[in-house]
Amino acid sequence: MGSRGRSIRLRIYFLVAIPLIAMVGLLAYVVTTTVSNAVSLDRAPNLVNATAVPAAKFGNFVQTERAAAVVYLFQPSAANLQAYQAAIAATDKAKPAFTTAMNSEAALKSESADGVKIIQGIVSGVNQLPTLRNAVKARAISPIEALGAYSQGTAATVKLFLIQTESVVVNDQQSQAIGLIATVQAREQLSQEEALLAGMLAGQRMTQKDHVAFASMAGTRQADMAYANYILNPAYLAQFNAALAGSGTMQQDLASIEQAIVAGTPINRLPITLPQWQHLAGTLLQGDYNGGLAVANAILEADHRISHSAWVRVAVTGGIGLIGLLLTITVTILVARSIIRRLGGLERNALQLAEDQLPDVVGRLRRGENVDVNAEAPALRIGRDEIGRVGQAFDLVRQTAIRAAVDEARLRQGLNDVFRSLARRSQSLLHRQLSLLDQMERRATDPEALDDLFRLDHLTTRMRRHAEGLVILAGAPPGRGWSSPVRMVDVMRGAIAEVEDYARVSVATRSQAALTGSAVADVIHLLAELIENATTLSPPYTSVRVSGGKRSPTGSRSRSRTAGSA
């Protein structure tokens, strides 16, 4: 059946359900997207507090240990070894707090999958520090190799910061975070410069490889600072530079030293000593750290404001969407009920027409009563919209149906009158013909002529049966009738006489039962039809036997049986 078997109520609700589902899906998408953005914005402070701050603090200890290792490898004195061991102790002391913070549930839940992998790599690298320290103490690696090995962990930390920035939803603070990372990278390059130059000043030597490495660090630092100055907005840049205000002309002194080394100035001719360099670099590194921390706090504060605004948008969007959804559902249900109620009225009118009005009209017409179409089919008041026009069409159908019933009844009555008149005329002629045949049969002496008259009499009898059938179909009683009961054997013989192949039929009954006179004509017609069926549907060389008798135990009814036998 498909959709044809469904109710109109279900179809209307199904029709309305499609845009509602689309609206709910769109609302869910908007709310989910807004919530996702808000959650992503909340991740920025969590990521900074859970991983960035502990990594930056622990990185200071690793940078100090790295500088001490490079100085010791350039100048393996007892004092330098003692300074290196002191730096190792400070790093090991800070390691438990760092690993706990990086492996905390807050850090792992806030991080993306790539961030978790990098954190695991950083922690694994920290656990490999004893192997690197033993190599430094045994002087099994060069200063440049030690510098590179220590710098791998810091590079991984910077990569972690970049992944954290990319994993947060895009906003106007994301570019500022990238600028902050550029300052972190510049500070890392300065820290490597500090370690390498401190080692060269302690050992009073600089190889070509050391010269190239230092020049690369200086160029990278300057490029990172130029990028940070370009990316950071004036407010954040002012906060970063404010932390360096106490360094005086140290920035220019650093640039002069870098230019001198890049120009190939021998290490013993540099205008700075090891303590002066460590003081200069340490002051600038601390200033960079303080400036980066100030910018990070400002970015976090801005992220908090953006996150709060995002959650407000979530609440407003969700509230408006929910109100719109409830309003849509309410209006839809009310409209659907109104349509269903009006369609129910049409259904009731249709059922009333089919079950009450038309049968009543037809019954009255059969009884010969007059029927007023306008009174039987008053106009429906349903409205002027599409349903109203359907009601008007149904009203027209109802009037047409009642009018057609009236016309049909009149037509049938006229046809019945015509059939009855023709049948009566045929009956009259056939009766006269049968009377004439009876007279001719009495006067006939030639056996062949008498036989022809009997056959003609039989044909006339059959014609009389068909004429009486037309009278019965016209709704009138047959013309023949008996006032007194007639024996069943005579009734059966009368039926046989009205069959074409009457010669094949025989009567076999001993019953003396009789049939009421008023039912004789109808029973003769019934038996004649049955006997004719038996002669027609049986082989022509067989005989048909008609038998009958009283029915026991009451004996009040007679029975007959028509059968064909070979």
C-alpha cells in the first residue's frame, strides 16, 4: 500500500516533521559549533597553565645547565665542573614538578593528540639527560654537539607551543600568540649565543664551526625578533619592551658583539670579558622572559574575555533557538489540528452520505415517495480556502449523487413500467396462442401434424416462462396463479414442460404432497431453470431425472432433486 494506507494526520505530521528535523539539526549544529568554539577558547588558558608555564620555567634550568656544560667543555677546570654539577642539581630538583605537571590529567585532557605526543617526547628527552651529562663529564662530545643535544628539548617545547596555538579556535589573539612564540624562539637563540660565547671566552678559542654556529644563532635571533615586532600589536609590544627598559644600552652592546664575531674578530680581541658577557646575556634573557610573561598574561586575559563572550553567545543562541523551536512546534500542532478537524468534518459528512442519506433516499424512492434534493443535501460551511473548496466540491458531489439516485429511481421505474407493459402484452398473446393451440390439438387427426403442434405448444410454454420472468424483474407478480394447492408431481411436470429438451427429463416421485397455490408459479420457474441447467450442462445422450418427496420428521415441506444419469 505504501503511503496510501497512512492517515492524513500522520502525513501532515510527517510533512511538518521534515522542516522541524532540519531546524533541529541546524540548531544543534549552530549550538554545537558555538559550544565547540567556546570550549576551544577555554583550552587556551588551560594549556598555558598546564604545560606552557611549567615548560618555560623548567627550560630556564635546562638553559643554565646547557651553558655550564658548554663552558666546561671549552675549559674543563674544576671550578667549571663544579658549576656544571650545581646546574645539574638545580635541574634535577625542578624535574619532579615539571614531569608531574606535564603528565597531569589537566594537561593531557587539554592537549590535542599531537600535543600529547610532543609532551611524551619532551618527558622522554628529560629522562635521557643522565646519558648526555655523563658524555659531557667524560668530554666525549664537542661543545657544539653538547649545545645541539641540550637544545633539542627546547626546540620540542617551542613546537609544543606552536601546536597548542594552532589547536585553539581562530581569533584575533592567535596571531599575537604566534608573535609571543617568536620572542620565545629569539630568547632561545640568545641563550644558545650566551652558552657558546661564554665557552669560547672561557677557552679563548673559536673554531670555524663555532663561528658559523654563532653567526647562525645571531641571524636567527634577529629574524625572530623582527618577526615578533611585526606581529605583536602596539599594546603587547609596549608591554614586552617595558620589561627590557632596565637593560639600557645592552641591546646595542649585544648587536655590536654579534657583528664583531660575524665579521671574524678574534675571540681575544672582543670588547667584553666572560663575566661581562654573562651579565649582559643574563640580564637580556631575564628581560625577555619577563616581557614574554607579561605578554602571555595579557593574551590570557583577552582569551578570558573572548571565551566569556563565546559562552554568552552559546546561551543566547541556544535560548533563541529553543524558543523558536517551541514556538514552531506549538503553531504547527495548532494548525495541524485545525486542518485535521476540518478534514474530519468532511469525513463525517461523507460517511453520513454513504451510510445514512443515500440509503434513506433510495429507500424512500423505492417506496414511491418524493425527494427534495436541496433539502436532503444542505450546503456545507467549511471555509473559502483549499479545504473549503474541497468541501464545496464534495457538496456538489453529494447533491449530484442524490439527484442521480432520484433520476435513477425514476428511470428504473419507467423501465419497469415498460418491461411490465411489454411482458403483459406478450403474456396476453401467448395465452391466446396456447388456447388456440389446444383447440388445434383437439381437432388434429394427423399424427405428424399433432406432433408439430405439441412442439409448437412447448415453445410457446417456454416463451410464456420468459415473459413471466420479465414481469417478475419489473417488480410485478406473474400473471398465472392457483387458488388451491397443487400436487408436487404436477408442479414438476409443469416445470419440465417449460424446458427445451423436455424429452430427456423424467419424473420419479411417490409423494402426494401439494404446494400452496400462491407459490406454484415461482416454484415452477425455479425448477424449470434448474432442470434446464441440468439438460444444458449434461451430455445430450444422458437422461435427467427429477424426484421429490416429503421431508421428515415434520413432513411439512416437500423436497425435489434434479440429477442427470447416463
